[in-house]
Amino acid sequence: MNVEQRVRQLVEEKIADREDLFIVDIKMHLNGTLMILIDSDNGIAIEDCAMVSRTVGFFLEEENVIEQAYNLEVSSPGIDYPLGMKRQYEKNIGRTISVQMVDEVNKKREGKLLDVQEEGILLEENIKEKGKKAIVQESFIAFDHITETKVLISFK
């Protein structure tokens, strides 16, 4: 079992009684930083990150999982971190997102996330054509046609 697998196991055990918490990503970087990203359906609290950090840190030291010096970082994914899990998409229904597409024709699309389904998302887009008024169109985008999705922040 490698470091990331053991850490995932430790975090899953710690948050098992909290249905709202979930793991987004776990990475051991070459510079010695172990990064754990957790999120919540209801928004993440600093106490949640601290709880995971204490637990993982204790067991990593106790079991001597990482032999070299390391830094442990536990946080929520920032707003600029791409959505990767269906659960993250569901959490952001109603928000404006930017979707980077696989194909070359519609490389990037933006709109309001209306729904998340098993195979993809439903996006409400404003389609603009030269010389015409913009029309609102609902589009289904399959997950396998998406390379990256980010939530867009409006400061209006």
C-alpha cells in the first residue's frame, strides 16, 4: 500500500460518520508535501480540516508511513480548483460554470449549471450570433466530453 492509499484509508475512516464530508484529492508531491483536499456538501469548516490533519498526522507518525521529512496540508479545494466528482457538480447546481471541452469546435462553454445526471450535466447557455439577440439554450454535456470545469465567480 502506498502513502496516498494509506492516507485515503485513514481519512475515510475518520470521516465515515460524517455523510456530508468527502475526499476530493490526495497527492504526495515530490517536494515532500502531502496534500489532502476535502469538501462538504454544506461547506467546509476549518475544524473539519484540523480534525483530518490531526488524525492523519498522528497515524502517519505512529506507523512511520513516510520515512523522509514531509509537510501535511489539509484544506478544501479553492474556488479555482476544477470540479472532478459528480458530488462537486451537484453542490454547484445553480452557479455559473466554465466548461473546457474535449473537441475543437466548442473548446470552452459557459453557463448556469441546471442539473447533474449520471452521464453528464445540463447547462443553460446564452448563445450569441452576430447581429442577432442572444438566445437561452439548454445543452446536455456528457462527462466524457469535458476536460475541466470551474465555477465562475461574479463580483456584481
